[in-house]
Amino acid sequence: AEPRLVAARATRISPRLTLLVLHDITERERVEQMRRDFVANTSHELKTPVGAVSLLAEAIESAADDPPQVRIFATRLSAEASRLAQLTSRILNLSRLQASDELTDERDVAIDEVVASAVDANAILADSAGVSVVRGGERGLYVRGDAQVLGEAVGNLIANAIAYSPRGSKVGVGITLTDAVVEIAVTDRGIGIAEGDQERVFERFYRADPARARRTGGTGLGLAIVKHAVQRHGGEVRLWSRPGRGSTFTIRLPAVDAPVDDRPERPDRR
Ligand code: ADP
């Protein structure tokens, strides 16, 4: 077991009785350290796109008499601005997931609908990467939770599978039920992840190959969001990967019964 740091406060109640109050400061310190790290990496990560945006704005100003050049800078400015927008929205989502223990909108969620809309949300990305996303598996499975948070988690896995796959390859998204656990598996035949990186990729801002991740427009927050979103739902994420062969990320969530009005009608027995 982990060694525990304990703070003690002694209060003399009577000459023969001393009350010793012990409390665990490890957890409090750990959370505080995490918060400090988060603020530090976040400001570091924001500096690059913010710097690029202001440099490009200056470049546009000084190229005012050269319209073709202005157009080139403006295109790059707009790309940097959307990266910045994605980064800030992911930072907000992640800090929201880390901040409270409660899900704001909890209901019975049809997992095939979550998967279908996550696939749709990535259709343009898949098209431009020349990757086809194939969806399959069981329908009519439910989990308890927030459809939007789960959709973002599944969507992040699909977006990564597309981003780290070669043109012309396939990404599979499957749903299965095993021992009351709903499994959503996202499989690609892409670059894969080295064994030493497999645990670390779930840390925020960790990238196995920083140069490549930046080219794919990554923020380094996608998998941290997946992990927190799934844990918040009482589930877990598993990763199987082999460099050069591909990866499978599996989200596992406790299954719940279908809501009564969604169950298939029983045949009339009269
Ligand atoms: P990013 O926005 O950089 O993709 P993520 O948190 O989503 O950040 O992923 C962290 C890192 O994990 C990526 O930079 C990449 O190195 C690696 N990674 C994630 N998904 C895959 C995948 N499907 N195939 C190969 N590498 C992946």
C-alpha cells in the first residue's frame, strides 16, 4: 500500500487525556498538485496557438498590398483560430469533468444512438482523410448517464482512429454486451502505440509523437477526456495496440435495462 502522510493535531482535554486528530493530507495535496499542474500545462499549451494567431495577424497587416499573400496568411490564421477554439473547449470540458462528481443530465442512454451520432460528427474528417468508418454490433443496449458526455468520448476515439490511420483504411466501431457490460470498441489499422506509451496517452497533453500529433491537429486532451468521461460513468477504457498494426480502444460501461416504453412489445397472449 501507498505510504500515507498524516497530519496530527493534539488537544489536551484533561491532564490524563489527549485527543489526537489525524487526517489524511495526501489526497488533498495530490488534488492541489494536479490543479497546479493543469493550470501550468494549459497556459503552456495555449501559448503556441495564441502566439501564432498574433504573428499571422501582424503578417497580414504588413502584407496589405499583396492580396495573394494576405489570402495565404488569412487561411493559416483561420486554421490556428479553430485549433485554439477546439483547445479551449476541450480544456473547459476536461476541467468540468474533473471538477464535480455529478453528471448534469443523467438518463437511460441508447448506446447505438450515441455511437451513430459520434460517427456522423466525424463524417467530414473521415472523408477528407480517405478513411471509411464502419459501424456494427448490437442495438437496443442502454447505459445510465449523460449522452453528450458519452458522445464526446466515443467521438474522440473515432477522430483519433481516423487521424492515425493511412488513407484507404477502415475504422470499425462495434457494440457488444458481455456480462452486463456494454463494450464500445473502436478499431483502426493505423500507426499503433508503443507499449511504453500505452498508459501515458491517457494523461492530458501527452503525445506519443508530438510532431505528428500536431500535424493531425491534436490537442493532447482527447484521451484524457475519454478517460474521465468514462470513469464518471462507472466504466473503464482499455487499450490494445501494436505499432504498425493498429489499435483498439474499448469503452466498458455497466449496462442497464431498456426503459419500459422502449422495450419491444410482448406478443398478445389472450
Ligand atoms: P491528440 O489530440 O494529440 O490526438 P489524444 O489525447 O487524443 O491527443 O491522444 C494522445 C496521443 O495518443 C496522441 O498524440 C497519439 O500519439 C496517441 N494516439 C491516440 N489515439 C491513437 C490511435 N488511434 N492510434 C495511434 N496513436 C494514437
